[in-house]
Amino acid sequence: MEISVCDSYKILSKRVAIDIIQHTQPLEEPLVCIATGETPKGLYKELRERYNQNSLDISNWRFIELDEWLDLENDCEGSCLRRLNQNLFKPLNVNEEKVCCFDGKTNNPDDECQRVESFLQSYGPIDVAVIGLGMNGHVGFNEPGTDPSLRSHVSELDSVTKQVSQKYFSKSKQLSKGITLGLADLREAKRLILIVSGHKKATIVQQVLEEKISKNLPATLLRDHLNFTVYLDSDAANLLHPI
Ligand code: PGA
């Protein structure tokens, strides 16, 4: 695991954009997974800017969604799909056929997980996965206590996630479950990137990077991935101890 501390959120976003582009460039049909949430917004912007300046060709990329709320309308405010559509897929003219997303409104979540896993079997493993870090150490909706051998699955949301995630909605929302790629899927990604920004994440960053590997801090279970970089801005890195 490599840790890259960036002076600012803007620099972090730029470095991650360059990292993704460098890793996808030699590939014929890269499969990319980019998280939603607040943290990747700067990265989306970097990718949009490059695309608009004709310096980024993503016509051969495929995308897979990291996670989605279960039982909310797919394109409702706050949904992961809406955020990806607005920030990435529409501005970059990504063809729908190139994207695999979880249907959060499905009547049969097990079949839905199976469908996403079949996509991964056809086009995977993921070439580059960019994920964020929850305030409780989750990645995607792999909440504290999640079995690391799981692939796509339905997850009972942790109370911290339910509370923190209200920020994605204009009115308070009853959130109970999510549907998510599992840690086993993420661990198979050829390149894994964790991005974390801001003072409020400094404590969880310190725990995830310096405490014992544990199911209770899901992101620690990625630490032994062989091609893994953690990009932090200086605020998020604030409590790390010098090596
Ligand atoms: P955030 O979410 O980027 O909005 O902080 C990260 C996460 O919960 O995975």
C-alpha cells in the first residue's frame, strides 16, 4: 500500500485523474469503478475538463457502479446513479450499454447481485476502482462486520451511514439497506485507489491506516492489496504518525 498525501483537495483530484488515465491508457477495454459521494466530485470535474478539452478519450471504457441504496427510486435525488449520471456519464457521453448499475428498486436483490456478478465475469475484473471512505471505515456499503469473502450483496446500513448519508438528500430520508460490490470484488481490482479528504475524516483515516486489520474497519481489509494507493489531502492525513 502506498500513501500519497496531497497539499490540497484540488491536487488530490488531479493526481487521481492522472492515475486513472495512466492505468487505463494501455488497455483495450478498461473496466472502471468510481464511487459516488462527495469526495470524488473534484475527480469528476478533472475528468470532465479533460474530456471537454479533447484530451481524454473514454469511448472504450466500461463502468461498474460501486453501490446503490436499496428501495429508493434509481434516479431519485441522492441516488448513486443520479450522481454518476449528472457528474460523469452524461457530461462524458457515456453510452448506457457500457455501464452496469445496481437496480435499487429491484424486487429480487439476489438476482440483481447475480446480474452484476455476471457482468464482472464477462468484463472484469475491475481494472481501476476508485473508492471513498465512510466515517465508520466502510467502503461501498461494506459496513463494519461485513464478511470479506462476499461479492455483490445486500447490506444492512450501519447507524453511522444512515445518519451521515442524510447529506445527500434535501429532506430527511429513511435509509435501511444498500446493495454493493463486495470486498472480494474490490480486492480483485487490478488497481485500487482510496480517496479521502477533510479534517472530519482524519480520525478514521488514522484508524484505517494504523490500527490492526479488522472486519470492524472494512477498509483495513484492503491494506494488503498489491496495487493500492491511498490519496489523502493534508487535512485527512493530519493525525497520521510519521513512519
Ligand atoms: P463521502 O462518502 O465521499 O460523501 O464522504 C464516502 C463514503 O461514505 O464512502
